[in-house]
Amino acid sequence: MPVTTPPFTCIGLMGKASMPEAQHSLIALYHGLLEHGCQILLEHSSWEMLDHPAGAELCSIDEIGQRADLAVVVGGDGNMLGAARVLSQYEIGVIGVNRGNLGFLTDLNPDDALQPLLEVLKGDYKTEFRYLLSASVCHDGQPAARNNAINEMVLHSDKVAHMIEFEVYVDDEFMFSQRSDGLIVATPTGSTAYSLSAGGPILTPHMDAMTLVPMFPHTLSSRPIVVDGNSQVRIRIAHDNDPLHVSCDGHVTMAVRPGDDVVIEKHPRQLRLIHPRSYNYYHVLRNKLKWGSRLF
């Protein structure tokens, strides 16, 4: 019989090594993967925390994306988002070990992560693709800054509770003008993050859509709206605003001047998430949001 090659043999391992709980998981995974003959690539902070282990190779996140078959991220959703924005540029699969609070993107239980991970390495897994958003800030019609996000792009002031004015166009058609504290443009992945806190709807991951959620609008008639995922959203900033910002997943911030345009659309790359075979999105929602269980 032909020999089947395991889908994942070179593993990139990274995490929030400054967190004691994450250190425990990183050490356990490192030794477990090494015992099972995996080639291990360690991101810098994990390499330092493990005291330069002889059985692994020091790599940058980009090198892990280029060389590894699977990246294992230990931490919360914030760690996952930061790593995934880089890793989404490559074909690599990504799986997370939850050492944070909610953990919508990190599937593996930190107290027993090795065994389900080994099942994944044997080929018993699900693959899911999540799309990203790309945002460009345009000065006088020319792109001045660009970045991407897995969860959301947020237009906001750098002042607390400060009203701003802008217009929104979808595929070059005028939608509305607004005075509010800002606007959240979220992917289905981000619909359970900041957007949900602002009253936005939950979108299941496979929906090809994005949500526009006003932040404290100066009118009671303003409501979140869902648009096609292939739409181009253009936010035109009024000239009498103070300098503003666009935040990408709460990590990267781009400056926006009065009169600028912010163009948001689907990024050409996707994040390739790897889940254990037992993964179920609705189970995750029930568990994280404390929804009721079945009655019978």
C-alpha cells in the first residue's frame, strides 16, 4: 500500500511567552512535538523563553509563514490576530491554543492541547478560510497608508467621546452622512468582537458580507447595516474635523486628515484556519456568549 505523508510535519510555534500560563503551554507543546518527530520553528520570544533549545530553529513570523506547514499560536485572540495578519500572506494553516479570555479564534484547550493537535497532524482536521479587510487612507486621491485587518477597521477620533462627521459610499453610491463617535467596518470573524459590543449583528463565518456599525450616532434612526463582502466602502472625512485615525484590529493605527478618503474592501489573501474535527461554530457561540443549551 502507498505511504501517506502527514499533511503537517514542519510546525511553527509562537505565543505570548511573557504570560506564565502561555509559557506552560509552549513548553508542553514543544516537548510533545519534538517527541513525535516534528521539525519545529520557534518565533523569537518563544525561542528565548525556552532558552535557545537545540531541537528547534529560530525564525521570524514571516519565515514561519514561508517554511512551516502549520503555525500554532498560543495566547488569546489578540495574539492570534497579530500573528494571523502576517501569516495570512502565505499558504500556511494556523491553529490557536486559548490562553486568553474569550478565544473565538483559538480552538485548543490549554490544559489538553497536545493530543488534539497530534490528531490534527495526522490529518484529522477541518479547514476554514476567513477573509481579511484592506484599508487605504487617501490624501488628495492618492494612497498614503495601507493596512489589513481580520476583525475590523474602526474610524475614530483620538479624543474620548468626540463627535466626527463623514460620508459613506458603497461601490461609489452615496449611502449616508453621519455625525457620530466613529464607524466600525467588520468582517464575519470580527462580528463577535468590537462590532458586537457596539450592537452589531453576528455573521456566521462563511457569509460573504461585512457590517457597518455606527458608534454612538447623533440620531436614533442610525442602525448597523450589512453589505456584500465584495463591496468597496469609501468613507469621506469632512473638512472641519480634527485629525482622526483608522485602527486595524485595535493593533495598527493609521492617521487620517480632514478631507481624506478611507477606502475599505476585501483583501485578496485569506486566513487559512485549521480546526480539530470536533469543531462546531455554534458550540463556540453558545460557550463564549453563555447562550442556553438544548432543552431536550
